[in-house]
Amino acid sequence: MPLMWSDIVRFATKFRHELHANPENTWQEFNTAAKIRKVLHEHGISYKECAKTGTVAVIGDNDSNKNIALRADIDALPITEDTDLVYKSSVNGCMHACGHDGHSATLLAVAIYLKQMEHELTNKVTLIFQPAEEGGHGAKKMIEEGCLEGIDYIFGWHNWPAIKFGEAACPDGVVMAANGTFHIDLYGVGGHSSQPELCKDPVLAGSAVVNSLQQIVSRRVAPQDSAVVTVTSFEAPSNLTTIPGHARLEGSIRISDTEARDNVGEMIKDITENTAAAYGVTANVELRTRYGATINNPEAAGIMRNAIESVIGKNWRSNISLPIMASEDFSYYLEKIPGAYALIGADDGEGHNIACHNAGYDFNDKLIEPVSKILIQITGLNNKQ
């Protein structure tokens, strides 16, 4: 017997809490995948495994007009939860601190509804439950194993605590930044702190490097371009009377253009090596690219905006500054096919303004119903319930 829409939303909310209580980190989402597949099987939705813990489900006829993909991420983070939730994480050092539990539950609600209304679908719908978004390049692996074959458009979303509930952002062009990391080893000559003239101090050189890197954004990136270069770690273990022989700096690059990210990386390398040389210290710089910029296709973004307005209302547009300087591996999909990604507000004034990746974060369950309706409408159906 078909489920009422209200029953589907209640089920998805309960399922979200179950995922939250039993999180699994990047590339370890075996039980999470099993739970998702069990629900798909129970509702007669065909699926295949992809990238071990990923799942690709299909609803609709192969001869349909378009094949529209909807994506949810499923992995948690290596963070110890600090909340009093009844469904608090039962796994020490692991929690759903980014809302992927809510993304997955929402897509399951969509799956159940679409299967019940399959006879009305004019488009084929592919549901992608993707592992390893949190730095694991899960989207890249899913693509390599064929998850985009035959897909015409792909759509995704992220809950966003910095945006008010009932508002959203879905621009043409860049919505989230490209990112990368840098890892710097400085090698000098250590010695007694009373004889600095006999040493080549990597701590002093490292301090100069930190200050010099701050000039990249202020002096070498155009003011019109959003960019962040942040040194996040400075390690030079020693003791009170010893100058060490080695220091290590690490940090992050965020910028609205993927090519510009690589250019900034070269600037970091050049500045570091020359600054270190001025202090008689040698430098080894390793640059690691992570995710490219998430760039919406204008046509697909228009489709998603229309769905958002239809569900949320005409005053849905957030005034948040874009692009967001966080990054998303949804960018891999958008590099291959047209699609769009939206940030949908979670802040309802009831504690859902705590930022993602924070030990006190929790996904706002109120998002499940409206976002499900938005995704359903994107497929060409209109949820009338």
C-alpha cells in the first residue's frame, strides 16, 4: 500500500536520526550503504553498487525524455560530538557534523515518493548516494565507475546554517570555491639559544614566511576575485634553550577559480623559497590540489531556482555573499555534465545556526520536506500532497 506523504517524511526523519547515531567516516560507510540499500530494496527500487560504499538507484523508463540525477553524500567526519541529542553519535570520534545524514534521508524520501508515482514520470531519475565527500574525492571515484553514464543533468544541495530557513542560494556560475593545501618544510641549523649566530633559525624564517604569504591576497590577487590563503599549522618542536633545525607550516587555499588556485599555489612556492633563502634556510613546498570550483550551469541553475521558488516562495533568495569559500566534490560532476548545486538555509532561530564541522552541529529536520519537494519538482513531477 502506498505511503502517505506525511508518512514518508516521518520515515525519512527517523532514518536520519538512525544515521546520525551510527556515523561512518569517509570510505568506511559500509553499514550506512547497507541501510540505504535495504530501504531501496524494500520499496522495489533497483540499484547497483558503485565505488564500494556508493549506490546508484534508478526510477523510471529507459525511453524517457531525460535522465536526471540527484545526489546525496553519505559520509561523516572524525569529530567527537558535543550535543545532548537523544540520537547523539554512538561512535566516539565520529559524527555527522555536516548534515550528510539529512541529505541521504531526504533523497530516500524522494526515492520512495518517485517510485510510488513512477507511472507519472516523464523523465528517468538516477539517485546517487555518494561516499567520501569529506576530502576523499568520492565523486571522482563514482564517475570513474560509471555513475554519470547516460545522465543529462545532475542536481545537488547542501544545508547551510549561515542562511535563514526559507531562503537559499543557487547562482549561475560559481557557488563554492576551489581549494587546495600547502605543506612547507623549512630546514636550517639548530643549536643553543645563547648562540643564534651559529644557527640558521627555521622558526624565524617560518615567521617571515607566514607574514609574506598574507600578501598574496592583498597584493597579487585582483580585488574582484575571492581568495583565502590561510596558514593553519606551525610546528617547530624544541625546548626552552634550543633552536630547532626544522619547522613545518601547513595551510589552505580557497579561491573562486580552479586555474587561479593553481596560480596561487605557485606563488606560495615562489614566496616561501625566496623568503627562506633570505634567512639562510632551505624550503621544500608540497602543493596538493583538492576540489575544483563548483560551477553551476545556467540552464540547470534556472531549473533548480524555479523549483525552489515554487516550494519555498518568491522571497527565497538569500543575500549571502557568493561564492562560499568552502569547497565541494560535487564540482567533479559539474566538470562533466550540466547541473546545479544549491545552498538551502537551515537557521530557523532554534539552534540550527551552528556551523557545519562543529561538534555542536545538528541537521535541521525541517529541511527534509521542502527540499524533497524541490528535488521531486526538478524531476518533472509536482508533489501535490
